[in-house]
Amino acid sequence: MSSAADILASSELLAKYEPVIGLEVHVQLATRTKIFCACPTRFGDPPNTNVCPVCLGLPGALPVLNRRAVEMAVQAALALNCRINRVSRLARKNYFYPDLPKGYQISQYELPLAEHGHLEIEAGGAGRRIGITRVHIEDDAGKSVHEGFRDSDRYSYVDLNRCGTPLIEIVSEPDMRSSEEAYAYLTELKQTLQFVGVSTCDMEKGHLRCDANVSVRLKGAGEFGTKAEVKNLNSFRFLREALDYEIARQVAVLEGGGAVEQETRLYDPSTGQTAGMRTKEHAHDYRYFPEPDLLPLEISEKWLETIQASMPELPAAKRKRFIEEYGLRDYDARVLTATRPLAEYYEKAAAAAGNPVEAAKWVQGELLGRLNAEGKEITESPVPPEHIGELIRLIAEGQITGKLAKEIFPKMFATGEAPSKIVEREGLKVMGGGELEGIIDEVLEKNPTQVAQYKGGKKTVIGYFMGQVMRATKGQADPKQVNQLLRKKLG
Ligand code: ADP
Ligand code: ZN
Ligand code: MG
């Protein structure tokens, strides 16, 4: 049998097959308290301090559904173009694990919160619509800690702070056909949920976790192949690497005459490979049944309307508006709508400048790079958007040149001062009128030889004069104006 590495090297073999991918994504909702009790959801507190009888699953403790968690879940589902089920049901999913003191997760099974959604993605220059099967709510388990203690070679510890943290699970249709599409889908999903403000989607903190289902089939085949579920994809890069490896592995199995087994596999970032973990568990293994301690979840027409009214403009709509309203290029619109604070910052700068295209240039070209270099978010920008607007206006009014503006900007970034203030203090205004003419006259007077050369037909000495004048004005003159004045005076 050829190995996955051989297949990876053979684009010819890979090209015979079509990958089929569906993602299951868990997202932590940004509520202050847990989903069935009032314990805080704070990250990083000492282990086992944010717990109570409800989230510890002590006998007799009763869950109360957090209204805010439901609202956020509905907002997420609306952003993913889902239909909201006006009545859904919570269900117990039973399994044993040391970090699950209740012995079951409260999830949704037969009647999820929302269904039939989709997300538009762009991959390889083409737009695609990826179906979303369902969005349901559930509670999180705790954490087993296998590292960081003196006796970690012998013991594992359990931290139950995370028990009962509200999650949504977003299950996609098997609509993706490459690792790039899966990457684009997860990117769009993350951006959308962040925009709505329902989750930070911080992968490092486990606020967004992704399992990938993948199969391959011969191109043109009608049926899907047998899938494997790959777990432990805790970064965007791992998702892509794991999928590429797993696709090649399955092709190698099939090319070797074997059959892909339905199983759960674990990705190991240190080897870039996936390894079989267990045979796939089935729904019936979990003994799902309706949660007896909670009523069916009903979302009234009025509540749904209120939530709908609270929805912000979503990234795709914002992008479209930036292109149509502001005349931005697709790429720029994409960059500037990457996060909600950035989009808001840009719109303020554009309004203050009275010139959205110039504002886009300054925000992208000068500001974002500097913020990036200092590891700062747009919300921490030392330059408020109004200052970018003012700088652009100063150029438009001819008070400073574009070149000078580029020198002023780093000072704005360093001090947070308004550009007009810096211009004022440093006397940077464009030099013009009598002052400039005086300097030009002086330069011409001091260089009679070059003047004679010019008049004798050697027009290139104008460059020499330009240099002299710019030096004498310390770069504060507009070169175009200097050039015109020189030509006029030299006749
Ligand atoms: P299961 O019964 O194993 O839970 P589901 O049909 O519920 O499988 O699908 C789980 C996830 O796997 C979904 O994201 C779905 O899109 C994806 N999926 C289903 N069948 C395939 C397949 N043949 N290849 C790749 N992904 C698949
Ligand atoms: Zn609690
Ligand atoms: Mg399933």
C-alpha cells in the first residue's frame, strides 16, 4: 500500500479523488454566568472555585436556563441564516468521563434550536454556499489537567470551573470539497460570530473548537465515501494540515485496495498526522432522552422579534456596502470589515476625512501596520479616527503635502496628538507665497553659473535648483509649486 506521504507527493493520484468535508464547531457563548446556574464563566480562576451544586451535578440540584445564553444562541443562529424552531427541546446525552460530574451533558438532540442555515464563503477565487444543518445549545464539561504538576507523570487533576459553560454546536452539511474551503468556512464562521458579539471565538482559550468529518470519493461518484472524524484541531493551521494529511491517508488506503474505517481520529501537530483513537460512537450509545428537569424551550414571536431587531450589520453586508457606498476595492473592503471595531473605526475616519478612499489608504497603509508591529488592537489605537480625517483634510486643503503627511503620521502615532497641532508646533505648514519666492530668488542669485547654463539650453539643471530650494525650505514646500515657480522665474 502506498503511504500517505507518497500520495501527498503525487498530485496525480490525489486528483482522481474528491474530498468531502463537514465541520462540527463548538463555540463558547460570551455570557457572564453559566447556562444552568449563576456561577461565573470567567477564565483562569483557581481550579474548582466557580462551582455550585448545579454545575457539580449534586443530587437534587435543579438547572435554570440562562435567558441571555438563549438570546445569544438565537443571534448566532440568525447570523448563520438559520430557521429558529419556536419550540425546541433539551436532552440528556449520557456518557462517563472524569470531567463530567453529572454523568451527562445537557444538549439538544431531536429538536434543536435552529436548522437549515448557510454561510457564504470565498475560496480559490470562487464564492460558495455552505449549508448549516443545525445549531443547538449545550453545556460544557470540565477539564482534565494532565500537565503542570510535580506528580503529573502519575496523576491527572480535574478542574470543574468550566462545567456548565454555555456552548453552541454548529454542524455543517458535508458541503466542503477541499481543506481551503474548510479553512474559509471556519474563518467566515468565526468572523460572523465575533461580529455579532456572541463569542470571542478565542481558539487558544478553547472558545472555538473544531472537529472535522472527512471522506474521499472518486471524482464523479454519486455516493459519499466512509468518513473519519478528526479531533484536536485547535488552530486554523492544524485544521488545514490535518485535513490534507487525512485526505491523502484515505486516498492511500483506497488506492491500496483497502476500505476507510468509520472512526474517530486524533491529529498530532508534532507529526502532522492523524491516528485512530476509537471506533466512532453512535447516537444510540449516548442514550439520549428529553431532559426531565427543564421545560421545552419556547421562543415567543415577540422575543424573536426583539432579538432580530438587536442584530448588527453582518460582515458580508458590510463588505458589500463599503464597496457600493464608499467605492472601495473588494480586497480593501474585506480587510476593513475583518472585525467590528475596525469597521467602525474606518467609517469614523472616512466621515471625518470626507474622502472614504483616502481614509481606507491611511487606515490600511499607515495605521494597521504600526498597530500590528506593536501587537495592538484597533481599539488601542493611539490615533483616533478623527485625526486621520483631519490629516486627509489638511492635504486636501493644500496646507501640507502628502509627503509631509507621511512624516507627520508617525508622530501622531507616537504622541496621540492631532495633526494640526503637530503642524503648528513644528511649523510644518507648506511654504508658499512671498516666503517661498524669496527663497527661490536667493537660490538663483547664489548660482549664476547654473542660471546661465539653464538659459543656454541645459534644462536639466532645474533638478539642481529644485534640490537647493527643497533643502532651504526644509522640505516644507510643495515640489510641484517650486518647479512651476522656478520655470517662471528662469523664463
Ligand atoms: P454522525 O451520524 O456520524 O454524527 P452526521 O450525519 O450527523 O454523522 O454528520 C456529522 C458531520 O459529518 C456533519 O458535519 C456532516 O456534514 C459530516 N458528514 C456526514 N457524512 C459525511 C461524509 N460522508 N463525508 C464527510 N463528512 C460527512
Ligand atoms: Zn454553578
Ligand atoms: Mg450526528
